[in-house]
Amino acid sequence: MKTLVSKISLGLSLLVAVFFAACSDNYPKIAGEICPGEIWPDTNGEHINAHGGGLMYYDGTYYWFGENKGERSSAALVGVMCYSSKNLKDWKNEGVALAVSEDPESEITKGCVLERPKVIYNEKTKKFVMWFHLELKGKGYSAARSGVAVSDSPTGPYTYLRSSRVNPGILPCDMTEADKAVMDTLNPQNYEKWWTDSWTDAVKKGLILKRDLEGGQMARDMQLFVDDDGKAYHIYASEENLTLNIAELSEDYQSHSGKYVRVAPTGHNEAPAIFKRNGKYWMITSGCTGWDPNEARMFSADNIFGPWTQHPNPCVGPNKDLTFGGQSTYVLKVQGLDDAYIFMADIWRPKHPIDARYIWLPIQFKEDGTPVVEWMDSWTLDYWKNKK
């Protein structure tokens, strides 16, 4: 009897151990479940390494592109990763889509800052086009450039083309003659002290826009969006992260057309995630607090060039005032499901970058169409089927 009891006790102990292991960060939960904030193993059992990323759907497959993070460094030591999936839960590591260069003279040399890569497909050229925020190695965040690369295959390899600031010598397309006249009067010597009320007002009227006009506008945290008519747009934090710009891309998506607008000048927004529903554009953004999370913002417009209206934080649930501990990066329209959108965010771990986590949550909509992002410990794509 003692032996039997011992065996039962041992069996229970093993069962409890397995239960706790299954609930820990090191193991996935029930197959098919998406568990925000937990370790997300790829099909090889390794935590997905595609941070600050975005998704592209092409020919029946989703492709997830993101930053490869190291154990102790957020610098680009490898490049942009690509993962593929048919069901948005099980992700295969497709390898490095865009590798950093070993050439110290290259703009994307190993150790540069290469952030928030996004990829879109051009139906006319049959090219996959990647844009990303680029900072030159050893220059901090002063370059504020946009880099572009292309490929004939969704998984790559992508060929790096160039980087630059955006739309040099060009003013926003919605800027009136009166606005230009006011901007022309702004003298930087009168606003040497930053963050004063007068300085903020001058920035809103174009102080930094004017400063950067010749060399092009700064471009940091970024997003890409392809509209229903096939036109593509580059959305990015500009003017020292104080203002968002929405810039139209050329027909081949590999440069800018010269048409752009400023959104929420001096609003201090970054990490834009844009989507369109029922003809209305929505954009979820973040404040600027470095690696630390903050309260999400949300904007809407009937035209992508605005005007844009700000709404309250769309997040609901525990830790909603800190966007559940994360920062927006993308909103995905799920193929084959009616009215299904996924909000994507990153939980940054600057002391252990590779351990950064992902928040994926279904977007709900109020009766008036306003988006809501409610926290869930776990969920599946059946969420939308069960909503019917």
C-alpha cells in the first residue's frame, strides 16, 4: 500500500508540475490560442524574434516582418526577420529577409539602428517593398532616415536601395499661403529655449518643418498603408517626434510622390498603427516615453490626408492606461473573416531585448463604429465566429 501511495503521490506531483509548466512563459497554451504578453514559440519552439513588426498577406499566407533583437542589444546585429503562417498562430521562421552589412561604410552596417520594418506588395511591378526607420551607426537618433529595400519574393532576400529623409524642399500639400507666410516669419534665434509655450506654438506653425525643409523631414517610428485604390502611404513620426506625417508613395512604392500632410503638430505621437473600416480611417498611436509604456491615443479621419480628430484611449481592462504595458506597432485586417481586425503591440524589454513580448488583441467596435481594444488573457480566431 505504501508503494501504491508513493506512486500516486509521484503521479500527482508530475501532473502538477506539467500543469504549472504549461501555464508558464516557457510553454504554449492550448493549440490555437493567442496569449498576449507570453512567450510565443515558432514552429521550432523558439520565441518569435520579429519586434516592432508588421504583417503582409500574400497568396494565402501571412508574413510577419520585424526586428531581430539580441540578448543585450537593440542595435541591428542581424537584420529584419520574416516568419510565415497560414493561421496567424503557428509561425515558421523564414530566416533573415534583409541582412545588415558587414561593410562598415554601408548605411545598414552591423550595429546601426533599423526599426519597425513594414512590407507591402506592388501589384504593378510585382515587387515586395520594405520600408523602415534607419539611424546610422554611432550617430544616435540624429539621422532620422527612412530606408527602402525590394525583393521578388515575400521572404526575401531584400536588396537595400537607399535611405534619406522625406520630401526635401517640399511643403505639406494642405499648407495655405497664409500658413506659409506665418512660417516664413519664424526665426529659430527667437526660440532657442525648447518646451516653452512660445516655442511649442512656433513648432505648431512650422518652426522645425522650416528648419528641415531643405534636407527633408525627419522620419522615425513608421507605418505603411495601402488604400483600396492601390495608393500607398508612409506614416511616420517627424519634427523631433512632435508631429506625425502622412506621405503618399510613388506608384512603385519605392519613393515619395511629394504629397504629404502634418497630423497633430506638437502632439508628441509615435508608433502609428493605421487601418480603414467602412470608409473611415483609424490610427492608434503612442506617446513618446522611450522604452516605457504610456497611454494609447487614437485618431480618425474621413480622408487619409485629414483632417484627423483625436479620440480617447481605445484600451479597456487592466493596465489600460499603459496600453497593457505595450506600444502599438500594427493593425491587421484578417482575411476571410468579416469585420475582423487585430491590434498588435510590443512589450519592450530594453535590458533583455530578445525577450520583448507581443500583444495581439481583437478590435471590437461600439455601435457608433469607434474601436475598442479590450484585454484578454487568451483568445482564438473563433472570437469573430462566436460574435455572430
